[in-house]
Amino acid sequence: MADNEVTEHDVLGPFGAPVPAGEEAHQLRADELSLFDSTAVAVSSVAPAYSLASTMAFVFGIVGVGLLSPSVLIASFVPVLFIAIAYFHLNRKDPDCGASYSWLSKLTRPSFGWFNGWVQIVTSTIFCISAPLLAGSYTLQFLNSVGWIDDNTAGSLWWAAVIAAGWLVLITFICIYGIRWTTNFQWILVIIEYVVVIGFSVGGIIKVLATHPKGSSSFHFGWLNPFAIHSWSAMAAGIALGVFFFWGWDTALNLNEESKDKSRTPGRAGVISMWLLLFVFLLNFVAIQMLLTPKEINDQGANVLFFFGNQLFGSWAGYLMIFAVITSTVATTQTTLLPAARIAYSMSRDKVFPKVFGSIHPKFKTPAVGTLSLAMFSLVGILLTTRFDSINQVFSKLILNIGVLVAFYYGVTGITCGWAFRKVAFKKVTFFFTGVLLPTISGIFLLYVGYQVIISNGWGSAAPDLIVLGLGIPLVLLARVTTKGDFFKTKPIAYETIE
């Protein structure tokens, strides 16, 4: 065998080159996650209890669709499902922990891939500011409900920020300690969350059907009809929030280098999780709308699940729902920090991001320094949110902004999938639809939704999105100037086979 011949047993770098033996220790831990592990991480990343607690009242009230809220979820599910399928196809060809950053770099332009990676890292960092705050708020709610703190303390944004910081420190430690620890922790949180959310949702529907409590409503199939929403601005804002609801399944793709059968398992986990999440979200939306009045849903804001539990089974159920939201929020924060650190690691490995993010802990096999760095940025953001007046004000400003940024990077990835397979688009009829046409249409649709939200809500509300997108332009130019090597000189490719 020639000295430079590569065998299937060699360790390969991000561009297929063999990694010298002395550098093998600096790779992520391979073949660690099964399909069940990856699916658990994907559904935990979306965190139904967190998404419902933080966003349901905004979809219901602020967006203005009221009892048609479940239809918004369906309208959001369809394009995001085809984006998940696009991720599956792209990951089969190139399983890189940078995922869409890496794919766009090779399939469109390296600069555009870098820009997309930047958007994802910042979006995740913003989320790691808002999510721990909800955990902090619900922790205070629990302490207040058992009489350990007074109402003023329970409503304090400053104390919520302090507790949020504590949760973030715990999450960061587990992320650094290892992917197996992280996954096992996720399994525990997923089981708690899903048992409570599904159990209470079924219980709420049964209670309304059996006893017809005052203020309750019968189920109407019209709640599931997206075409009943006549305002396009309301629909666009609702879909942006709906995209936020489903956001997170792609974490499984960012863990592909740590997965078994890395070219297939993560993509399958992403698609499976989408169907599971649609079921859970619709079940809970319907149950809450049947048991509570529209005014009660609007008035409760981020406390809607706590109130729902109280109305369903009494105070003990409210406490249990608080616990479910806390565990869900902790889980989704952790699984948002994970992909952000791995995207940064992939970019650093390509020598287009600060070197510190490419450091792998020799024992834990995780991007420890990069994870810690991103957590520190989020911690600073948590402290800055104390300038707002309330938790709900923080959520109303951040969640829709996150939804727009997610719609952007999902959208460009869907379009890229269609472009990447253009040479083989007509080899199979089914692949033409699932791998080319529908991902492209879904991508264009999500980009238009993001644009529509920015136009409808005004430049002031869209400032965080515009800053993130605008700041990415000079930064990618700076990366081009300062990067040594051929990364930014790489010519785009197109796939000539489906498998």
C-alpha cells in the first residue's frame, strides 16, 4: 500500500484528508449516540414544555390568531418538515458537525457558509439568554408557591437572572463533561417532560368531555384550519413563532460526528422528532383551549402551563407542571449550547474562526473551551436583561427575533439542498419532490416569512435581527482577509449521485 493511501480505518478530517496519529486525540468522541439517543436529543432540544410555556400566549394573543393557534403550528410544521428532510439528504452526503455551515460553504460559497454559521451561533447564544430566564422565573414561582419567598421576590427579574445564571453554569458543566453524560441527562429530562405534558393534556381533554367545567369549550376542527386565518401579517408572525416552536431538532445533525452510522442516524432522528413534536404540541394546544377561556390564556403569559395544571387537578399539578417546565428549559438550553459549540468548533477546525473554539478536551472529547466561551457570552446577556421591566417583556422581544433568524438559516439550507442535487433532480420522481422541489419551496417560503415579520413589526422591533445579519457582513469580510489557506478560495460543488 502506498504511504499516502487512505483506508477505511484511518481517521479523516473535515475535508476527507487523513488526520495524523498525533492529532486523533483532538477529535470528538465518535460512535457514541444511537438513533434513540439522537432522537431524545432532538425532541429535548425543542422542549415542548418550554416552548409552550414561553410562546403559547404570544401565539394566542399577540399574534392575534386566538383559537386558531393550533392551525399556526400545522402551517409552520409543513415547511420545517421539508427542511428536516433536506438536512437528512445533505447529511447523508457530508456528515460534518458544522452541518449547514459546512454544507453551504462547499455547495454555494465559503463566505455564505461562514455567514450562515455566524447567524446560527449568535441565534443559539441569544436563546441561551432567554431560556435560562424562564427556568429562573419558574423556579421563583415554585419557591413562592410553597411559601419560601414572597410575591415581590417571585416577580423580580433580578432574582430570575441570578437563578438563570446558576442553571447556565450547571448546564455548561455537563456539556463540557462529555456527550454521554449529556445524553443520559437528556433522557431523564425528556421522560419527565413528556409524561407530564402528554398526561396533563389527555387529562384536560377528558375532564372537559366528562364534566364540562365552567368556561370550557368543545373541540372544533376549525381550530386546525390554517386557511381560516385571513390576515397574512398575523399568519407570518404566527409561522415565525411556530418555527421557534419546532426549532432544535437539528441539534441531532450537529452531533453527527459523535453518532453511530453518522450519515443516516442524525437525519432520521430529526425527521422522527418533527412528527413526535407535532403530536405533542397539537395535543397540548387543544387541551388548553378546551379547558381555559381565551382571556385566561392571554392573561397568564408565560405562566399558562402552571395555571392550566392548577385548573386541571389543583395546586399539586401546578407544582408538577412547574417542575416539567424547569426540566424542559434546562434541557433545551443544554441542547442549544451543544450545537453552537460544535458549529464554532467546525469553523475553527477549518481555520476561519478563532483557534480557541477548536480546542478539544483530551479526556472529555468535547469542545470545552468553546462551550465555556459561548456560555460566558450568554451569562453577560442574562445580566443585561435586568434592564427590562418583566420576564414577559424579555420574551416578547427575543422569541420572535429568534424565530426570524431560525427561518433565515433553515430557509437558506432548504434552498441549498435543492441546488446541491440539481444534476440528479430527475433520477427519481420521489427524490425530485423530497430532495429538490419541496425543500426549495419551503426555504423560499421561510425567508419570505422572516422578511414579512420584519416589515410588519417595524425596524425597531427587528433591530436584533438586523444587527445580527448586518454585523455578519463585515465579519465575514474580516475572516476572508485574515484567513490563511484555501478555504475562501474553494469552488462550489454539486452532487452527481443521490446515494
